[in-house]
Amino acid sequence: MRIEARLNELGLALPAEPEPPPGFQFAFEWARVLGNRVYLSGHAAQHADGTFAGPYGRVPSEVSIDDAIEAAHATALSMLGTLSRELGDLDRISAWLTVAGAVNADPGFPQTTVIVNGFSDVITQLFGPRVGGHARTALGYSALPMNNAVLISAEVEIDG
Amino acid sequence: MRIEARLNELGLALPAEPEPPPGFQFAFEWARVLGNRVYLSGHAAQHADGTFAGPYGRVPSEVSIDDAIEAAHATALSMLGTLSRELGDLDRISAWLTVAGAVNADPGFPQTTVIVNGFSDVITQLFGPRVGGHARTALGYSALPMNNAVLISAEVEIDG
Amino acid sequence: MRIEARLNELGLALPAEPEPPPGFQFAFEWARVLGNRVYLSGHAAQHADGTFAGPYGRVPSEVSIDDAIEAAHATALSMLGTLSRELGDLDRISAWLTVAGAVNADPGFPQTTVIVNGFSDVITQLFGPRVGGHARTALGYSALPMNNAVLISAEVEIDG
């Protein structure tokens, strides 16, 4: 429980299972575990009770760059919450492989990289560069689920 | 041929190989099979003869939500057509892993999730939750190939 | 060094390691190698010295289709540069698996396929269809890092 201990040290808590807003149905799984791979669905920032936290809208015209970076940071905790429920122990993660960061971006916004660093920095800080390092894309979309500002999916390796 | 039987029961037919429209060249493979993995290219709705069926345009200003859900449903059949041609028998699929749903969305459209459920529901209905369950993203794009309303790619596991 | 020889024959040189522009920090790895898989981050066209080459802007209103195809071609060389530094020898690549092409596209631009063919054609030409064939998506985004016109990520298989 090395990673859980580090989360505690940093004062970071993982939210409860994602709670769909009224009228939404999730016809997918938050994580799909097969062999030594975990495929993670698009996650967004959540409150402690599992409800979605936003912010909602486009970056930077409706949501500031700083708030979007913070959302990316919170999204890492959402994803770690899913992984913790699926795996029992986050120490079972042997390598982060690839991360896809989606930003609800104004046309031509050139700094999606900066936003998604808010996610990558948490992962690398918690797992260290050898386990936490990952390939990545950080792209701007015209529309995200529930109009979230940031949504992130990933693939990780676990010990068989 | 359990899955094929279920398709027949449900009255669902799989379209022929995708037929490129005039002036289009596909410099990729519809499915790439390696070891126990199949990587599936972005598929779209097709007519029985393999030609692309649309609808074309943005959701919801040019294509209604219901028509886009129907396109996602048809896209599942397009992808199953590819898998059937590649694998011979759809029962060789041991697990759906991850699905990436792309919607040609008006800026800020918050319901990409609802659209891509049209795909996920077919897969889960046909394969059951243990094999058919999958991680997923459902995102809104400014432009899709041929201006399709919906395009979906995926990764599945097969028996070695 | 069969692939390197073919690059030389074709007069194609691989650029140096990507050089972040002022104010940019890359909190990810350009390639993540694990077991027989390499996950490649979103790459863009580079100059020989590693600096990013553009073009920057939307296709086709700000960047022509021909220039975007050329950028996709150059992006293949950027990615091969990363693979060459990581693997030592490009002949270690046993199969291209899947490629995700992102185009900074005007809303409704229907030809993202044509743009990303500029990448796929180089890979298939160099590696041949058996190794170089790949599944693919080619999608239009509202925003790409640094406002690049084209950005491409991939997953490849290597000999254990």
C-alpha cells in the first residue's frame, strides 16, 4: 500500500464510484481488466461522493487555464479511485503505458499540453518516473460528455 | 457460431466490406490482428452492399440525436462485419477491451455519451456483459471522415 | 539496419529529439516501451535539429491540404526518429498495430483521411504491407498542441 500511503502524505483523497447525473446512463465499464492490462474509460473530475465536479465549458473562454489544470489533477484522482476499486491495491500497477487527454478547447487553443500536464504530474509524482512515466496525447475537442472541460482515458500494466 | 445465431435471431445483418467513395483511398487496414489482439480502425454506418450510409453532418444541428444513435448502432454491425471477415467466427472474440466513439458534434454538445451508447448496447446485448463489456470514450470532434456523424474504433481480445 | 538503408535510399533523414518551444514542458515520454509493445505519444513535424516545424493552423482554411499531407509525411519521420533512439534499430519493429491521426480541421472538413494517408504511405512504403500495415483513425480536432496542423500517435509491436 505504498501508493495509498503517498496519497495520504500528500493529503489526496480518492472519490467514490462515478455517479451518473440524472438522465445519463453509462453503457460501459470504468475499467476493463484483462491479463496484465487495464483499459480505463474517459474519466472526469469528481467530488468525494462520486458526483461529477466539473468545471464545465470551453478552455480558455469559459473555463480558465488554471481551473482546467486543476480539473486534470482531479481527474487523476478519479481514475485512481477506479483503479483502487478494481485492483484492491494501487501497488499492483507495474507501469502506466499511455494516456489520452481530451480538452474542451476553443478552436485553435494551443496549450492543451499544459492542461493535461495537471494529470501527468500527479501520476509521475505518485508512481515515480519508472512506473508512472507514460506516452500521451493532449488534444482539443469540440464537445465532451456533460460539457466537461477535461476528460482523460488511459491504459496501464499490472502484475499478472 | 453462437454470436451469428444471435444476430439472426435479432434480425441483424452484417454489411459487406467497406466500399470507398469516389476519390477516397484507404491507406490502412480495417482490422489488424496480432497474437490475441485485434485493433479496429474507425468504422462508420454502411449499407448492406458495403457503401457508406451516413448520416452526414453535425449532431444535433444537422443530424438528430436519434439518427446519430441509430448510426452508432449500425456502426457496430459494420465493425462486426470486419471482424467476421477477419476471424471467420465471431465466437473467437473472448473480450471487448476498449471502444473510442467519435461524434461529429456541435461545439459544447453534452450528450456524446448517449450517442455512443447505441454502439455499446448492441455489443453488450450480443456478447453479454462478461465478454461484451468494455472501457470507452465518447467525444465530440470538429470533423470526421466523409463528414460522417459517427465513427467508432475499438480493440478486442481473441483466443490465441 | 534494413529500414535505415531504405530511408537512405529514399533520401529521408530522421530529425533529432523533439525540442520543446519556450514555455512548454513535456510531462510525458515520447515513447513508452514495455515487453513487446511501444506506445508512441502524439508526434508532429520537426526540423532536422528537433525543433517543431509546423505548419500551424486549421486545414484547409489556414493550412492547405497539400501542406497538411506533407506535415503528416514529416510526422512519420519524427516518430521514426523517436523509435530509432528508443530501439537502436528500426528493424526491431515487427508490426505496426494502430495509428491515430489528428488533424486541426475546419468544422465539417470531410478529408481527414486524405491528410493522414501522408503518414500511412511512408510507413507502408518503408516496412511493406505485412509489417507496416495498421489499423487507423483520422479525425478532426478543434485544437492541437502548439496549434499544429497535424499530430499523430501510434502503437507498434517489437520483437520481445
